Amino acid sequence: MNNPIGVLLLNLGTPDNCSVTAVAKYLNQFLSDPRVIELPAILRWLLVKFIIVPFRSAKSAHAYREIWQADGSPLLINSELLRTVLAEKLNSDDNKNYIVTLGMRYGKPDINTALRQLEKLAVEKIIVIPLFPQYSSAATGSALEQVLQIIAKFKVIPEIAVITAYFQNADFIQALTNSIQPYITSDFEYLLMSYHGLPERQMLHSGCYKTQCLQTSNLVAKSLNLAESAWGYSFQSRLGRLPWIRPYTDEVLIELRQRGIKNLVICCPSFVVDCLETLEEIGMRALQQWQVLGGQTLTLVPCLNAQPSWVNALEAMVLKASP
């Protein structure tokens, strides 16, 4: 049998636990990335060290405690489950030998550990899959930059294949469709697809992130056979006072209530595993806002996580990139 093929799944990351200290450490690493906060190094250092982290850590730690599971961080649990199930799927044929690893851009398990594992196993090729369907410099670009920096230090550099920006991949769209379809019931009124936001200034480095989000939304709506009046898209998770790409999710909720929408379904197609932004920001805070606004139901569609159709989609991407 030939040398194994490595598959590296990349995700953003998570604190080690939900204590204020652990969250502060995570935020410090995350926000110190020049691709995340695009300021001169000294200004970014001052902003992160003396303003954002001291004032945000306790609030973020509280949010993490709201969604923390007995086994730990939902993002890590869901990412690890996806890794395990994908590995089983890829190796179901005895003639195949894939080693699937998981690396977080911030926190643990880190990208270096995941890649060094593949190096020790002398993989002949590494297929890199950022778990970010739409490309952005802050997420995809930052993670891939670190991957390439680490691989450049290998004693023997394997062949590299990167699967990125699969925002319109037919299997990905079908997996999203399968996950949303059960929520399009008789009392369904509106589907909102909420994506992670970006500062407007970062759009210069992230290509067509907003366009990619809209294309994903259009394809999903078409696949679900939704009328134009029955769906929309928005952007969440903004930080600070600078303008972020619009429309903002919290403002769209107000507009939907003004239109008389009472029963709302929300999915988050820029997240493939459930995490703080889906479970707490949408599942709790957006739900509370919706109830205050007088809405009746807000139903959060779970992320793809390790759903069979999503695992099948990833398997197809890997096999297409394999020798």
C-alpha cells in the first residue's frame, strides 16, 4: 500500500474551558492576529491588551458557560466528531489509507500538532479543508497562511491540495437543504440565513465574501423552492463601532417583525459545526430579541455537524483531490 494521504480539517478554535482566564487567553490569541484586526501592530496590541480583552473576557466567558457541554466546547466536540466520522467513511474501503486530523487556528488542538502528526506518518499528500465554506482573509486566509508556514519547515514536503470556498458546491448545498427541509413546515413563514460578519474594510482582502454568501443563499432557497418573499440573508457577530457588512442580523429581526412575520427559521451557512455564534448568539440572544419583539417562534436549524449528507460531501471533495 502507498503512503497514507493526510486530510487536515481546519477550524477557528475555542477556549480550553469557560473560565474568564481561559477565555481571555483565547481572545488575546485570536484578536492579536493581524488578519483579524487590521491595525498597525502597536495599535492592535494596545487595543487588544488594554481594551477588548479586559472588558470582553467576563462577558464572553458567561456566554461560553451558557452553551458549554459536559464533555467541553461544542465547537471542539462537533469538529472532532466530524473528523472521526469522515475518517471512518474515507477508510471504509480496505484499499484506502487516509489519516484525518483536526487543527484549530487558535487554541487546541493546534494546526502545528495536527501537521506534525501527518509528517511523522510520512503522508504523500495533504488535503487541507478549511471548515469555512465562504472565503475570508480573517478565517480561511489566516488558517491557510499558518498551514503553509509550518509545512515549509517539513524535512520532506508532501504534495498539497487545498479545498476552499466551496460555497456553491452542489453536495454542500444539498447537505444544507437536507438540514433545513424538516423545518419548512405548515406554519413556516420565513427563512433567514445568518452569516458571520466582517468589517467592511476587510472586504478588500476577502474577495467576494458577501457575494459568496448571497450565492449560497440563492442556491439553498432555490433548492428548497422558496419564494423570494420567504427568505433573506444577514450578517452577525459584529464587534466594535466600525461599519461591518450589512444587513445586520439583529436589525433584520426588527424589520421582519415590522412586516408581520411571527414564525422564523434561522440557519447559519457560514458555520458547518455548532459553536458559540450559533448556539448562544442565535439560539439564545436572537431568540430573546425575537420574543421581546413579539415574535412567536424562532427555530435555529442545527449546523451540519456530522450529518451523513455533509460527511458524504466532504468525502467527495477529498476523493476528487486524491491521486
